[in-house]
Amino acid sequence: MTELSDSIVLVTGAARGIGRALTNGFLRERAAVIAVDSDPGGAEPFDEPDARRILTIAADITDSNSIAAARDAALDRFGRVDVVISNAALRQRSLFEPTGLSTVLDASDADWRAMFEVNVLGTLTVIRRFVPLLIEAGGGSIIAVGTSGAMTQTVAPGVWQASRSAGLNQPYEASKSALASMILSLAEELRGHDIAANVLIPGPTMTTGSGEMAAARAATGFVNPPYLRPDHIVPAALHLAAQRGMTGRTASAIDAVAWNVEHGLGGPELWHADTAPEHR
């Protein structure tokens, strides 16, 4: 792995949940972090006593000018960017309160447009603005936070099926499928610049509003899987952040839960939202 202690890392959707866990994880590795969020107000402070290594920016990933301003602020503070983590996304429960449940046909055209505007085009806006900085830095890593519902598996020669049921999670799952396709293609496009691009898939994660959503789902008879602490995604993210594009490796979509198990960091029971964060 490349040493991360002097890296400059951009995290979108950084104020809460997975984004906050990623920010704290990289700060613990002595990286500097540009923490971008559309609504950073009211969030808990990051676990970082040295304010020189954290830059918090309010920016909207669907607004190209806003992201350009964030890029310029990052350059003014740190001079370069090495890692771009696209975590910001529109969640199901933002469109379908309180349960976050919706089928393909029940979601309106406006719902579909809103989801793709943030999760696909918003991510693309960030990539367009920051890839030139990675090229100027001589290489780097792009990580997009995805979902397992976007993945397929081979069940017979020439036959694929969904890796799991989408679970009334549309159009979120569809937007993340498009995101995965975009990122895996981007990896091939940027390989010659020594830039890696990968998808990182968290397990079901406790974040703002998760408890209320789970209760609302239970009232409908929907069985929600146990939530994991957001920091379960950090070990795999640190690994991917150290990747580069000219190593001969193939772009991947990595399951953070399986990664932890494979590397001796514990299964879901050790990362359960109700357990102490001693294994993070």
C-alpha cells in the first residue's frame, strides 16, 4: 500500500454517517481531508485536534460552480488532491418518507430524475472538476460508494442475475447501477494517468434517520437487516485509496463487509451499530 500520511483526500457527503466515518478514518492515518457537504451545519465535529489537516466546505455536487469553488479552495489550502471519494448521494427516505420504500413503477418521473441528478450526474460533476487535479498530481485514486443491489452474478454461461433483491429500493438501486458502470469504465480511461477508480459497497449502515426509517419499515412488515456502524467501511476505503492505475490490476467493486472478514477485521457482529467501536 502507498503511504497515506501525506495524502490529500476529498470526501463528499462528509458531515454525517459514512462520510464522517471516512473523514475520521483518513485523519487517523494522518492524511489531510477536504470534507464537502451540502449541509455541514449541526454535524458533530471531526475527530481531529489539528485543524490544519481538515478543510470543511459547504457545496452542492449538482452545482458545477459550487464544486469548482470547492476545488479552488482545496488547491488554495493544500496545493493538490490525491484521492477523491464520492460518497454524497440522495437517499430513498429523502423521496419516500418515512419508510424509504418504493417500487420501479410507484416512483414518479420526478423521483427518477432527482435520484439520477444527484447520484450519477452529481458524482460526474465532482469527477470532472477533480480528475485534472489527480492528473496534475501524477496519479491518484477515485472511490465511489455504491450498493450491492447494483451488482449482478453469473448463474450460467451467458446468464446473469441480480446479486440480491433490490428490496423496494428504487430508483436508488438503479442510480447506483449506473454509477458502478460509469466508475468501472472510468478506471480504464484513466489507467494511463496512474489513476485507479473503484466502487466500494457498504453493508446496511446506521446514519441520520436510520432508526426512524427502520421503525417505519417494521410497521409495514418489512424486515430491515441489522445496521452496522459507519466505520465498517473505513478499512477497505484505506486500501482502495492507496491503489493506482498502472499496477496492472482490474477495477473492482469491493464489499466492505466481506473485506473485513477476509482480512481478519471481524464480521458484521463486531461492527454492529450497538457494539462499542473498539474494532474500527
